Amino acid sequence: MPDCSEDVSAIELKGTRDKIYRSINENKEADSFFLKTKPNVMMFVVLLNETKIKKLYISEGVSRTIPQKVIGSLGKSVEVIVRKCVRGRPQKYNEKRIKQVLSKKTSNKEKMKELGMPRRTFFYWKKKLGFGRKRKK
């Protein structure tokens, strides 16, 4: 599944219903829309009847709220594309890189220096990824 940010040309439909309908009415000539809010049947009717829609992008979370029958019938006249959207603050450190460094046979201090992260963050990741202290039974 592609990421949200790849297609910039699609008109985003998010917010309250009034904002969404206003946005649809302002962009009647647009051919691609990105639906980020749970839709109702009327929204699909307005999109199909009042715009020149060819592509409808739907976020992964919203697609789970729409019945498969509705998506199937929409797919007959419009190309429906489900997109994975990553929410929240982007991660500062790469998990693959951290695993790679943690698996080396060097001291913690050297690993922290190589990753360029503070001590507290280093031990947080170490515990999270399961590289913590092994206990004897």
C-alpha cells in the first residue's frame, strides 16, 4: 500500500460534513479526491453526481468503516485506492539501524555514540527491541 503523501493532486476531504460538501462544490472539475473522514451514503452520491471523479483515495482506517459491497459498487465507476496513512510525529531514529548496532559486540557507550542518541533513549530502544539483560534461572 502506498503512503498518503505520494499523490498531492488529490483534493482532501476531511473535517465536518459541511466542510466536505463545500470542498466538493468548490472542486467540481477535479477528478481525484482523498477521503479522510468516515463517509455517509449522501457523500458518495454527491461525489458521483456532481464531480468528474475518476479516482477516490481512502485512508486505511476509513476503508474499514465502509462496507465491502459499497466499495465494490463504487469500484465499477471509480477507481478506489486504499492508502496507508502514518499518523503522529515521525520517528527520529531508524529501527533497522538500531537493531543492527545493538547486535554488535561493543560496549553500550560505543553503541550510543554510533547511533548519536542520549543514554535514556538508547536504553529505551534496547528494552523495546528485546536486547535487555539476560537473567539466569
